[in-house]
Amino acid sequence: MELVADRTAAEDVLLFVNAAIASTGQREFHSDADAQQWSMEFLHEYMLVNYRDLYAATLTLGVNDRNAAAIIMRLLQTGRDASVAQRAVEGRLIAKSLAEMPTNRVYHLFTALRKARVNNRRTRAIIREWLVNRPDPAFEAVKYRSAFQGAVRHAHLKVDDLPAGEMDAFLFGRQAAGRFATPLFESWRRAHFDRRAVFELPYTVAEGFATKHRIKRADFLEQIAPQLTRGERLRLQRSAARIGAAHLVADVADLSRMPLTRLAAYVLALTVEEREERRLELTDALRAAALRVAGLRAGTWGRVAAVLDDSFSASGSSEKRRRPLVVALAAHFLLRELATDYRPLWLSGGDDPLMVRARGVTSLGERILDGLETRPDLLVVVSDGWDNAPVGMAAEVLRVWEERLDPEGRTAVAHLNPVFDAAGLEVRRLSPTTPTVGIRDAEDLPELVAFARFATGRTGLAELRAHIEARVARRLTEETPCST
């Protein structure tokens, strides 16, 4: 009985980790946003109540930003239920996670804590520490003014503790300062009546003032261009093209410096004609990004075959457009760098990854058979797991392979699923004995392939706990870059 309970606990933890990596609470191809959110709410509550220490530790296992914020929210809400030792570890894990989280996500979390009236001493200390260590508080006070102001009040923070002068006057108007000495604060003040000052502000702030001053969109984009970040340039290119102003926000940044998955998303958002025209540039950028992720592991994985899902369901949804296909494309370039010998197998039969698009049925079984034919050291399947041509063929192929053709397990098989199946409360599996793990970004692929050994249902909680505790110890000793 203890062995059964132990394995059940391990399966519970793995179920949550996979879901928290893959699910963002948004609509997927096979389920709507409400189903996603309800399912994740249940899993969060279940983990918090039954496995609190492991629940906190999942912050080290690559869960996406949305679920990391949800974990932090619940831990801070229920501090009374934790022991002194648990609170100490949780506090350090929360601080690490906040430092790595996108800035807008952190302010959204702080606003949610304030609205939920979570104002215990630990929460205030965590917010204060994060705010005091911001590299450019004046910039954030302007860009996130309402949320910044709310966080300062909620944490009972003295504005004199912040490394930026005039903060009290800017946030609360407690001094009749008139003009500000801080350039960004002064630009914000002037922008209320002087349209020239609008273009000295961060884009998201300037956009509101541009509407107030009735500045034409094309004129606004032309003059705000120097203030745009690389990410803002990329996001604005499509909308700017619709008004004939794409040249005003042209991406002049080196694409090879972009993160791999984000770069894959950018490539797939281009038209086929644009991809063909920029083939060499885009391919070199993808390979450079993949090589950065591979690092010292480049060329060390032996013979690798990859089954990559470009069926119609890889088109994702209106909220997560092409996301499964984006992950597959990024994984393709990363596996190419990791492998000594690499064989990609797209479901469509295509051999030009740069021109890949979501189409056709999900014929996983046939392509898995093709991948196993050469007996690689590793077979990686990147798919949402909806095997429908014919239904169940993939599971049968894998069963026969594992039981009869490769009982020694010389070929490792890992299924990476970028889609959370809300109805099943898990990422959909290909077969009961094939390890399946959720994936959000291709950058996590090496760690997830290593983690997949726990996802077969054969591992007990003790081994899984040891792995997670080692990750926690390593995470708490790492230097953490500040979020941007």
C-alpha cells in the first residue's frame, strides 16, 4: 500500500508540473479558456493542500510565468499554514522567481495581492525587497505608475528608500514641486500639455498621450521609434504594415540575439514570401539562437530522430496562434545542434522547416515508425498528442517497440507536449509507458528530456523528491539576473 501511495504522490506532482509548464489559461485548439483556467485552479489548490513543499519547489522546474505567479500568490496567501522552515525556503524561491519574471507580470501579481488584501509581513518584505533593488525605478514609476504606486503603498515602503529622487512628489503629489529635476518625470509632466514631450516617454506611456493629443498613428510611430525596445519593434511591425508605416519601426536589431522560441514565433508570423526572401538571414539567426541554448552540449546527444507535429491542430488558437508549431520549429533547430546525427520527420512530410505551416491530419504513428526504423539513441516527439490518423496507432507502435523490438531500452523516447488538455487535467500522453512532459519554450528542452525519466509512472516519490530538492539547492545558489 505504501508503494502505491508513493507512486500516486509522484504522479500527482508530475501531473501538476507538466500542466504548469504547458498551460497559460488561454484557449487551445481543443479546449476553451474557461476550461483551461478551471482545471489549473483545481490543480493549484490540490498541490498546495497536499504537497506544499513540493508545490513551492516547482518554481525551479520551468513552470511558465503565469503559473509561477499563481504559485507565489497562493504561498503568500497561506503563510500561516507553513512551518518556519518552509516559509524560509519559500521566501528565497519567491525572491528568485520574481527577479527572473517579466516586470509587467510582477506588477500584475502585486496588484492582485493588493486586491486580495494579502498584506502579511512576509508579503510586504518581499515586495519591498523587489522594489528597492530595481535598476531603474524612475522608468518603472512612469511606465507602471498606478501599479508602482499601489505596490509602494501596499508594502508600506518609504519612498526615500528608493534609489530615485522626487519619487514622493511624482507618485503622490505631496510636494508642490512644479517642474521635476528627474528628466523622465519632467517629460511625463510636460506631456500633459506639450505634444513634443510625448516622444520622450516609454512607448506604452506615450501611446496614451498620443491619443489625448490626437497624433496620427503614422506620425506617432515615426517619432517614437527611437524609444522602442526590440520586442516592441517586432510586435508593432504587423500593425504598422497595415497603415503603410512598417519602415518606421523596422527591426534593425540583430535577430541572432533573440531567444530561440521568440525568434521562431517571429519567423512563423512572416509571410511565405518574406521567409523566402530572408531565408539566409532567418536560418542563420535560428541556428545561432539554437547554438547558444545548446552551449557545451552541442553535438553530444548522439543519433537523434525527431517527430515534429505540423498538423492542423498545431495552428493553436486565436489566443495562442501557432504556438505548438512555434515550439516544434524551435525544437527542430535546437535538436539539430545537440545531435551528432540528426533526422527530422515532419508529419506533413515536408523537408523545409523555414516554410513549415500547420496543415493536415495528425499521423503520429507512421512517422514514429519511420523515426524508430534507424534505431536512434533518442527519439523526441513534439506534438499535442492527438493521434488521429488512425486513432491509437502511435500508442500501438510504441508498445510493440518497447515490448518486442527494444526491450532493453537502447532507444530513449521522450514526448514533449506544448498543449494542456483541460478535460484530462494533463498534457495528453501518447502511451502509458512513454514519458510525456509539458513544454512551453524550446529552451527548456534539454532539461525536460532529462526530466522525462520521471514521467513513466514507474518512479517513486523519494527519487522525484531528491531530484527536485537538488534543483532547489542549485537554484538558490545561482546568481539571478534582474528581470526586464
